[in-house]
Amino acid sequence: MLTRTFICLITFHASFSLKAQDWTEFRGPSQQGNSEAVGLPVEWGAGQEKNVVWKASLPGVGWSSPIVVGDRIYLTSAVPLVGEEKPGVDRSLRAFCLSAIDGKVIWEQEVFPQQAASAPNIHRKNSHASPTPIYQEGHLYVHFGHQGTACLNAADGSFIWSTRDFSYKPVHGNGGSPVLVDGVLVFNADAESDPAVIALDQKTGRLRWKFIRESEAKKKFSFCTPLVIEVKGRRQVITPGSGVVNALDPMTGAEIWKVRYDQGYSVVPRPLFVDGMVILSTGYDKARVLAIRADGEGDVTDSHVAWTLDKYAPNNPSMVVVGSELYFVADNGILTCADVKTGAVHYQERCTGPISASILCGDGRLYLQDEKGMGYVVKAGKRYQLLHANDLGERSLASYAVFQKDFIIRTEKSLWRIGQK
């Protein structure tokens, strides 16, 4: 990839710059949780404010992870209209733009109103604003799952289009984030019944195609974020759901290949693509890690699964690959390092407390944020080496973003910029 220089200049009422390492979507520019930043912090803390550049209060509740473009941070939140956050209140589903320099709000925009009477119940680890926004060429795409999708002008938050035409009956609320590819915005709509993958025209918000997902899983709901890959010059949208992962043609939604994994449901971790293999976790109740060769056609369940791991697979945190090693953390905090080509395990060690956020890798280190707000820094390598544990003192379910050589971290009530001071 290019070094951290300006690669384009976009003008929309104001000048805006996009850098090669802007964190433009869930899991960053690689879609797989890798950062090229050098000099990332190792130690920080809320108590002594060690390496805390700034801390900003956030209104409402939302577990969408922040994204960063230039010196602007984007995220979403569900803000109660009256009083404090609690069941049975009406909310405003909003998008926010904050300055990465000082944490101050630049603009905020209500995207959709949410009436409590029609809002489905959510899981205790979910929110009404959990999908992460995605940025491209001056446009900010914000997604609230079954509650609607919109495209905003990233400069000022004004609407380009919005739609609530693709509602579905969820279980536990929304979750998966969208992906952009070849002019379409693709997201999973794995509902209680009739699960599907939907592609909207990114310029208009109109439906381009809809793929009906079929599997033997009794529980149909899932929350995964698709991954775009390229195999032999052909792009594929990798979209895991309950009981099956499908590889789709982004132009038409036609299935290229699939692998079945029986009753796995509530699939959350975003898949990886490395060495010609898709690596994913199969969800509840007993997660497995599968490595699948991505050059097949049709049902390749019996022919293209290269290896599997059955122990300590993640239900929620996405995995990461560094060099020839695969790293993943189970929801109970046990970190695994395995050979990416064979699945051979190098170590499995307890690292964090209960965890839902995805692993980030940068500067030769792994960064993991558990649900209590503890940030763990582990040296990448075949031998487990914990470098530091850092306490922000607030509940945390969102994944890290990177701004220059600092972290942007979302906790329950706050947004933090953590950097070397």
C-alpha cells in the first residue's frame, strides 16, 4: 500500500483529504483489522489520564465502531428523546461527526426517528445503533439494520438519500455493517425468517439485487459483515449467515460457491481472506473456525474446507492474520495463535476478560479491548507475551479505529483518543 501521503483530494463545499490509512469502515482499510501505523501506544489509563489526548462525552447509546477520515471521526448513536436511556422510550437514530483533533462535535444529524412501540427488543450486548458507518468519496453511509439505511454528505451531514424499504424482523436487534463494492452497498439481512443479502445502488439507495439465503439452520438470524475478495480476477462478496457461508457475484448477487456448517447461527465475526482461503467462525452454539479455499464453484462443503479448529473459536470478536499466524480470541478471553496454512495451534492462553470487540494488529502488536474497558497489548508471535493491560474504566463493546498513530476508542459513555504524549 502507499505510504501515509495524500492519495486524493475531494472537494464538497470544503476541502477534504483521504489518506491511505484512513479508517474508512469496520475493521479498517484492509477490512481485516490491520493497521500500517507505526508508534501506536502501548500504555494508557483513565485514572492518571496517561496517554489520553482527549476524552469526549457521547449522547445516547451505540456500539457502532468509529471510523476516521482525514481529521474527522464518524459514528452513530441512538439518543433517547426524553430522559435517560431505558426500555420503552422513543429515540433519535443519529449520525455524528467529531474532530479527531479535540473531540468536539462538528455536526450531528438525525437519520431516522425510532418509536419505542415499534422497536424490537435488543440483546443486552447490543444497541439500536450497532452497525459501523462506511465512507467513500465524500459520502457517509449509515446503516441501522432493519431500521433503515442512508447516505449523507460527509462534510455537513446533509442527506443524499435514505430508505426504510428493506425492513425485516430481527432477533436481538441490528448488528452487521455494510460493505461497498462495484457501485453497490451490500449488507446482510439475516432475519428471524427469510434471511437475505441485499445490495443497494450506492448513488440512489434503490435495490440492485437480493439474494435469498438458504440453509438447514433452524435459527436463521445472524449479524455478520460481508468481506470483498478477489480470486482469479473475479470479485466475490463473502457473506456468512446461519448454517452457511455464500460467495456472491457483487454485480448480480448470483452465488459462486457455498459451504454449509449445519446449525451455526448468530454469526458475528467478519471473515478473513489470506493465502487464497476464507477464514471464518461459524457462530453459536458451538463455534468452529473454518479455512475454506475460495476458488470453488457450487457447494464445496466436502471439497474445499482446508482445515478446522473446534476449540476456543470466537462468537463475537473478529480475527486477524499477521504474517503466517492467525490470531483469534474466544468470548471468554482465551487468545489463540495458529498457523494460518494448517491450523496448527502455537498457543492458547487466557488474555482478557469477557470480550466482544475485534482484534486489531499494528506495529507488531495485537490490541484487544474487553467488555470492562481493559485494553490488552500482546506482542505478535508464536509465543504468548502480554506487554501491558490498560484500564479505561467503562464498559466497551466497540472495536478500535486508528488516527495517524493514535487509537480512537468508544466506551459506553465516551469517545477517547489515546496516543503517545
